[in-house]
Amino acid sequence: MSGSSKSTGGGLFAIGYSLLFFAFLFGPLIIMTITAFNSSSFPRITPWECFTTDWFGALIRDQRLMSGLSTSVGIGIGVVAISVPLGLAGALALSEVSPRLRTALYSVLIIPILVPGVVLGISTIVFWGSVGRLFGGDHGGIFYNGTFLTLAGQVTFIAAYAMLVFIARLQRFDPTLTEAALDLGATPGQAFRKILMPFLGPAIGSAAFMALLASFENYNTTVFTILSGNTFTTALASKVRLGTDPSLSALAVIIIAVTLIGAMINEAHNRRQELLRTGRASRSRLYTNPVTRWLTHPAGIGIILLGCAAALVYAGSEHDSRACRADLIEQKRAVQERLLQEQRQRIEEQKRLQQPSATTPPQPSNNPSPFGGAFSPGGLAPGAAPAPAPSTNPSPFGGAFNPSALAPEAAPAPTPVPSANPSPFGNAFNPGSLQPKP
Amino acid sequence: MTSNKDVVLDHVSIRFGAYTAVDNAFLTIKGGEFFSFLGPSGCGKTTLLRCVSGFVDPTEGRVLIGGKDMRDVSPNKRPTALIFQNLALFPLMSVAENIAFPLEVRGVGRKERRKRADELLDMIALPGTGDKKVHELSGGQRQRVAIARALAVEPDILLLDEPLSALDLKLRQHMRTELRAIQQRVGLTFIYITHDQGEALTMSDRVAVMNTGVIEQVDAPEAVYNRPKTAFVASFVGENNALSGKIASAESGYAALETPAGLLHGVAAGGRHYKPGDACILFVRPERLMLARDNDSVNRIVGTLEKEEFEGNIRIAHVRIGNAMIRISRVNDGLSAPLAPGENVTLAFSPDNATVLPVSSMAEVDA
Ligand SMILES: Nc1ncnc2c1ncn2[C@@H]1O[C@H](COP(=O)(O)OP(=O)(O)O)[C@@H](O)[C@H]1O
Ligand SMILES: [Mg+2]
């Protein structure tokens, strides 16, 4: 394989492609992470100003975001507590009914996932609003409470997600295990608790995690159902709408860190399970040595990572960028001072020059053309024509296209001086040059 | 005299919609008996067993265990323990937890459970494996753990659904003797299901041969093999040569059949009375046929040898007679020489070694 890809050059291409792909995937995250530590009040890398951890502080001091966060956590826990049992019940019901009924029921239960979140949000308000009216509740009642409505709205589709997780797990369940338990004397309840539930354990964990994430990051539905309140996501969205600052990057850093730590612990757990399951653990050097055994244990890794994170947070909170920023301000002030000084000098000089000949045209040094005076036709004119001074020509083409520069050609010029011809084509197209000399 | 280990199938029929999985099963399994149901796969054996253990209700008839009607008794209340075709050991539990599960659900304390599990592990000759996970055991060990778990229930009747089908040949043969030994030690009623006639014949006290939901014969293994009562049993149990024809004459328990291979005589099975002209089949086992040296046999068949297969202990010769092929097996006793293909051979057999059976249900043979 490697030989063939070497000969075709595919290897190089594949590496290049992978690098590009990773850059595409992780570039934004990396850049965002860096901007969180730049003191510039707009999230950017260049110009780099000062390394700072102040944006984390700014994030935590943001009242709106923090109250949204606590609302989100509360709603998330509620959603998990309701949708996991609901999803489990749905999945169990589906596994029990006859195949034909199952297809129909499945389609019905899956609809909330297919319906756009916006529709769910609006219909949740409308539905619970009419329930509220039915019971004669006033507008301060629970059916007009943003948290309750958000909970209700999110559960409608997150319970369906949870159900999908459980269905996937149940499909791998061997129903003869339940029969075996019954046959061995277990009551149906015991068979459920001792056989099916332990099997579903991992699925309950992942369904709960997924429900929490789905609830936390939901915007489409929540933005309607939360009414005048705020969840973390809606607070964030309105913050972004008002203009962004690097405290959002700081938030991204926190989320990335939490995700990475979680992923590493999970990976350690999976590897350990794999080792134990295949029975290679006893032969692995990592496992026979008690120190490395502890270090590769998910709990060990978790403790190490959390320790590192805590140390970083502490170091960050101790970091003081005030000195650097004061320096920076000082520098800026110095630069401004210098510019001001120069400006003043220039004005002074001009004043001095203008006093002796007030009628002289502006200095060539004031020529705004980027080419200086090089293309200025006036610069080529041997005798300075009176006004208008060509040096004031603002065109970067130095008057080459200036119609007024061509005007003397069309009219019989009193003193046609070829060297003063402003055409970029020399005289080639000058009709005057073709005319027989009078 | 009924013991509480008796099982009676009282005209049991089980239907799934229009499909009849078990058709009017009527038999008594005596306490302490090793009883086998033998039949091709799909004939309704598992369904019948699940009916005894309570997972399927009979559409008609009753199941009696120890003289009690089991109609409204749920599976966990029946004195039966079922060993599933796939064993159904609990993968998340250790071996000891598996074996102690029946005690756990009956509220036996942890210490007592472990003690009993260790006793049962000793009994199945797997001491010290209690803390292993199920997947760490070999196929044969798992098999024995499943048996131990079922015995922990202290059932009156142990039901086994093709428990050896997943094992390799050597282990299967070893487990046959083992199962039989366990059954004799614990003295339970074993109801054993298999499509492997070797298993059924070696282990059982009695065998019921099933075909498409119908129990065709219930007998001791020798009787099933030597005196099949239907054409299906004759062709399903063991090797058999079938020659069909019409009855020429029938008298005093024997019948003469006009076949393409000539007029052949055999026992009229089960003392049946045939009339001349009845469509019948004469069955004669390969090991009951002999190469004829003299001419005084009643039954003689002349044919050409197609080929002879060497199987170590025996040689199987395939002889063509008209359109039919007849197999004859000969013990490799070191004296007989191999036959050459194309050779003309004469086969002979005693009428007592041939069975004449009516054609019915022949269609299902080899299904
Ligand atoms: N629950 C059921 N619903 C419909 N048909 C069934 C059911 N259980 C078994 N059958 C049918 O009954 C027949 C006998 O099945 P089974 O008892 O498993 O056969 P065996 O164990 O002898 O191989 C099969 O054709 C099978 O399709
Ligand atoms: Mg079966």
C-alpha cells in the first residue's frame, strides 16, 4: 500500500489533504482560543497586544450570561429527568408491540425530531397557552412560565432522541435472557431490574448525556418558549448580536477544555475495558506495574487532568496583565505624541515657506500621487506653465488621462512643445504630428 | 401412580394463526425419565418445549406437571428449568452470579448463594471458576454452567433445547455421556430436544420422533431404530434404503412387495394388515444387506456397483438397481476385499430385517 502510494505520489497528496482538512476543522477553534488571551477588546490575533486572562473574569462577571447559565443547567437537569424515562418507556413499548404496529408507532414517536424546532417552539407556547386558558390560569401561572414552557418544548423532541438511543441498544438485547430469568424463577419486575436494566446501563448514561447537551445547546425552540427569560444559549446569541468581545472566546476555551478532559477520560475508560475484556490486561506491562496501572485508570487520568486544569486556572487568576497594558497605553501615547509632534513641525515649516511667496503653487512634496512627481507632466515641462499647476493633479496616472491635458492638442497650440506631450504613447497618436509642417 | 416429576401432554395443539406448529401431541413422560424429542428443524420441537415451560400457551389441550394443570401457572412458578438453545447465560454476571441467580430472585442471602454456587461448580467439575466472566469460558464449560444454573432452581423437570448443537463433534460426544451421567445422579426428568438422531438414541430412555408438528412414534431408541412405525421415522432415524412398490400378498405379519428390483419380503410394520395393491415402501438398512454368495435367500437384488466409499471402520457400496440406488455398508474386518466399480453384485437380506410401511407422510422425508 505505502509502496504504491509512494510511486503515485498519493501519499504526499493524502498528507497535504489531511493537513488542510484538519486546518479547516480546527483552525477556527485554535484561533478562537488564542484570541481569548489577547487583551485587544475585539477578538483578534494581530496585532497582539498583551497576554491576559481578564476575559475569563469578564465572562464570569456577565450577569445575563451567568443567570442564563443557571437557568440552562436547571432546564437541562429537568429535561434529562423527564426525557430519559420517557424515551426508555417508548423504546420498550416499541420492542413489545407487533411489527406492523411498531412501524406506525415509530413514525409517530419520531415526528418531533423531524419537525423544525421553530415550529415546536411556537406550538408549545400556543398549546400550553390554551391549556392555561382552559384551566383559567392567569398570565403569572405555570403555563405562561418560560422555564416550564422550555422544559415542555425541549422534552417533546429530546425524549425522541433518547428513545432512538434506547432502541439502538435494545436491538442488541437477546430477549431469551429475559425468558431465561423468568424461567429461573424471577418475577417480570426482577427480570427487568436485574437483566434488562444492567444491559441498558450504558445507554441510559449516553441518553442522559445527549439529552443534557441537546437541551443546553438548543436555540430554535428555546428562543420562543423561554419568553422574556434567558437561557445560556439565548443570552449568548443576544450578546453576539450586540457585538462580540473576547469573553466569548474565553467561554469557547472553557467548553473546549471540558470537552477534551471528558473525551480523554472516556477514551481511557474504553481502552481499559477493551484490555480487560480481551484479557490482555494481565500481559500488558502498563497493568502489571502498579504506578502505571493507576496512571492509566480513568479515575487517575481524570484526577491528573482536573489537577492540571485547576493549576492553570489558579495561575491564570494570578496573572496580572495590568503592567503590560499600562505599558501598552504608554507606548500608544508616545506614538501619538510623536505623530502630533511631527504634524506640528510640518505645519510650522509650511507656514515658514508660505510667507515669502504666497502665490507659488503647492510644493511638489504635497503631490498626492503615489508615484511622486515621476509621471507628473508638469515635471517634464521645461517652462512652468502658469495655472493650473499640473502637480495638483490627483490622478495616480499623473494626468495621462486628464482631458484638460489633451485640450491644448485639439486646439491650435500656441507653442506645441513635444516634450510637454502628456500622452503615455508619446506622439504616436498625436494627430498634430502627422500633419505636414506648415 | 403419578410422581410430581411426570409430564403429561394431553392432546396439545399449538397454532400460530393458521399454521399448526404442534398437532395433537398426546403422551406421558414418566418421572426420572430421559425423554427426547427428535425431528428435523422447524418441526415444532422448541414450540412444544416452550409450551411445557410456560412461554407458549397450548391452543388446545392441557399440559399437566405432577398431575396439575399448568394453564394459569406462569413460567417462573413452574417446576421446570429450561436450557435454551443459545444457553442464555447472563453476559454481565460472573459464573457464580449466573448459577446463583435462581437463588438470588428467591431471596437467598449472599453467603448462602455463593456456597451453593460453589457446590454446583464442583458438581459440574468446574471448581474455582466462579469469579470468571461467562465469555472467558469455553463452549463446553458454558454448557455445563447453564446446566448448573438450571439445577440451582431445583426443578422437577429439566428441559434442554438442542444444548449441544453449538459444540464441536468431540465435545458433543463427551457431553452426551456427561449429560446422561448428570441425569442419573440428580434423578430428574430430562426432556431433551434434538435434530441429531445420534444424541437422541444414545442418551434417551425413550424418543418421540416428530414431523411437521405431529408426533409419529414414541418408543425406546432400539424400537425406533429397528421397528419404525412410519415411513418418516424409517427414513429420518438412521440410514435406510427405500424401495417402493405395490403389495403382492400379505400374511401372518409379513408382506410381499412388487418392486422394480423384484418381489421382496419384509415385516408388515406394527402388525398392519395390507391388501394386495396397496402402495407401500420396503425399508432395509445398509448394514442389514449382505453380498449374496448362495442363491437360497428369499430376498435377492441384482445390480451394478457404482462406487464404494471407504470410511475407516466400514465401507459403503452404492449399487444401482434400475433407477434406484441402494447403499450397503460392510464392516472393514480386514478380510473382505474392496469391490471394483462396474462389478455386478447380488444383495440379499432376511425378511425380518426389512420393514414394509405405507407410503403416507413420505413426502416430508428429508425436509
Ligand atoms: N411465535 C411464533 N409465531 C409464529 N410462528 C412461530 C412462532 N414460533 C415458532 N413458529 C413457527 O413454528 C414452527 C416450528 O418452530 P420451532 O418449534 O422453533 O421448530 P424446531 O425447534 O423444531 O426447529 C416454525 O415454522 C416456526 O416458524
Ligand atoms: Mg428449535
